[in-house]
Amino acid sequence: MVGFIDEKLVNNILEENQNPKKEDCLEIIKKAEESKGLTLEETAKLLQTNDQKVIQVMFKTAKKVKERIYGTRLVLFAPVYLSNYCSNNCLYCAFRKDNRELKRKTLTMNELKKEIEFLIQQGQKRVLLVAGEDLRHTNIDYLEEAIKTVYSTKVGNGEIRRLNINVAPLSLDNFIRLKNAKIGTYQLFQETYHYETYKKMHPQGPKADYKKRLYAMDLAQKAGIDDVGIGVLFGLYDYKFEVLCLLLHAQHLEEEFGTGPHTISVPRIEPALNAPVSTNPPYPVSDQEFKKLVAIIRLAVPYTGMILSTRENAQLRDQLFSLGISQISAGSRTNPGGYSESEKEKFDEAQFKVHDNRSLSKVIKDISNMGFLPSFCTACYRSGRTGDYFMQFAKSGNIQNFCHPNAILTFKEYLLDYADEEMKKFGEKVIQREIQNITNPKIKELTIKKLKLLEDGQRDLYF
């Protein structure tokens, strides 16, 4: 047992819940429909069922649970890579220090400004800053300056309104500095919770310290960052073990700080330049298994946002959106300077291969046609609805009175400022559809009034 991850407990739960009965699984799914989550034992049963009828019921229920809490919204964001220098030697990552073929780069503030200007002109309002772990290039002073640069960059009516960050574990004092710099969510993946696999995959560098990484979220919470995002890299170890450990991590944060993770990310290993295990994962996860684990996580932790990156191809991403995903990246680049320098990602500078290469506008149109509402909303973060306060709204169902109309308003902004005429006509139909889905008459009336104010030139209106 390392920290709060009890491998013996997890393995025993998986062993004791093998070959679950169909009726037991259906009863668990029926319970999950109430949006109250699942126990480790219940989750283990669902993870280990191969009954296709049960899995289809699971998929339908995950969609229902997600829509009850998050509605039809899909929040959009873009990752921005600051640096691909790294002092670690992770066997699945192109940034590993022994990769001599990778072209290394750290963005200057002028280069970062160009990246942000590009994204703003596409219509983005949220970014996730990402950096390799190398204090010579991306120490806390650099990160503070980068955050300031992002928030101060304006183009016309556009700006970045929420900045999340994915960087290596920091000291308590440096987490406090991140908090004071006004980040949104601090995101960090354990990669794998299986200790021996973790040690094997991280043979050198500061990341080799399993426990330091495991408790990074505790330090971030103690620093006042109450929105934190966890995740694993599926393919390094048995996905069933990893899902149960994700739940243990969520339970730990709930017990210690009163709120679980704001988000859970579900990346799978993808090919990366000179990364030994990236093209032959030790525990490959099939598309069907991947869809299943996404649906199960949604049922197990119903109020947590689920993030899907462009690692997956467009067809699979479109299927996963209906199984519990609530936040997605679009038009992504995973190399520093990737947006402003080239129309295509440079694989010899990138962290991994991107498989969904659709532009932001194409993703918006595709998800709208599927019945989803594109959202660029950042209102909760800027209104103080974070951490436990956000969860109170989510669990009561009152969050719909904020998030749904705010998504409509931000989509309207996108149409007014960035869409061509065809997209505007298409988008207006989506907005009219979504206005009819507002059940509170007062909220509907106020939303219509705010839409008119946006048309008259005002911006950044929200509930």
C-alpha cells in the first residue's frame, strides 16, 4: 500500500466480483440512474461484465446521467504547450530526455502571445497550459509570466477567460503562487496507479517519485486550488485496476477536502516519437473497452467533468460524447508553437500523435448536428462557483439554471464574432432549439434579453 492506494484491496475487489450476474449488473445500473455514484464493488462488477445487453443499458444510462447534470453541453478548450524540454525519461512520451531526435523548444512570451492570438481568433475562450518538467525552462517564475501573458492578450472582442494548467507537482508555496496567478483547474495525471508499473515507466527524473505525484492534489488543495483534475494514461496497466484507483483517489479528495476532482481525463497511449511503449502498449485498451470505461466512470462519479482529448479519432470521439464526456479539446496541437507556426502539427516536436484533426469550427458543427450545445462558458470559475460550492449546485440540479443559458450566450458570442454566414445561420437554429429546452420561464426570458444585448455589441454576459 502506497499512500491511499491499496493495491491489495483493489485486486481483491476485482477478484471477488468476477463473472457478475446479469441481473446484479442491471440492478447496479438502475441504482446509478439516480446520479448518486457507485461503490468500488459495484464498479468492479460493471467493469467485468461482458454481457452486451447489459453494456448497451449501461451506455444509455450514462448518457441519461450526464444529461441530467450537464445537459447537452460540451465545453470546448485548446491545449497550449509551453515547452517540450523535460528532465524525465517516461517510456511512453516523446518529450523524454533521451529522445535525441525531438526538436526542443520553449516559448518566449512573444511566441506565447502569438499562440493565444491565434486561438482567440478561432473563437476559443479556454486554454490548458502544458509543459514538460524542466526547471531550467519552465520554473514558477516562467509559469507566472506565461499566465499573465495569456490573460492580458486581447484580439477584438476576444480573450481567454479561463486558464487551466497541467504541470509537474510543485511545492506548497509555488502552488499558492499559481492560485494567486488566477489559474482555474490544476490538472495532473498519475499515469498509472500500479506501483511497479509506475516505477518501470518512469525510470529517471523527478517523476520517478510515485508518492510525490500521488499527493500533488493534496498540496494544491491546501494552497487553495479547489478545482483539481486527475487522470490515468490507459494502456500502461489493466484498465479495470486503474478505474478503481481513480475512484479511490476521488474518495480520498472527498474525505480530506470535502470535494472530489473537478475533472477526470481519460487519455489512451498514442504513438510518440522514440517512446518505446507508445506503439505497443503493455495493456492495450480496445475501442469497445474504452467506451465501456468512459460510461462506467460517468456512472461512478456523476458530478465530475470528464475530459476527452484529440488523441482519439473523430468517429470514436463522436461516440464517446454520448457516454459521459463533458469537456473536449478541438483543433489541438501538442508541440510548442504549433498553432501559429504551421497548419499541421510537427510530429518531431509533439508529445504524441493527434488523431482528430478537425478544426474548431468543424467540431462545433458536427457536435451541434448530434444534438449537443457547444459551450465556451467560464462563468462558474469567475463567479466563485468552484470546489465544494460548485458540487452543491451540481448535486441539487440547480447548475442547469446557470450552465445551459451560459452555454447559449457563449455560443452566440462565437457566432457573432467568428462564424461565417453559413455557420451563423446554422448556429441560430441551434440556439433557438436550446432556448426551448430552458424549463425555467424567468431564466428563458433573461437569456433572450441577454442574447439581444450581445447582438447590440455587449460581450461577456452570464448568469
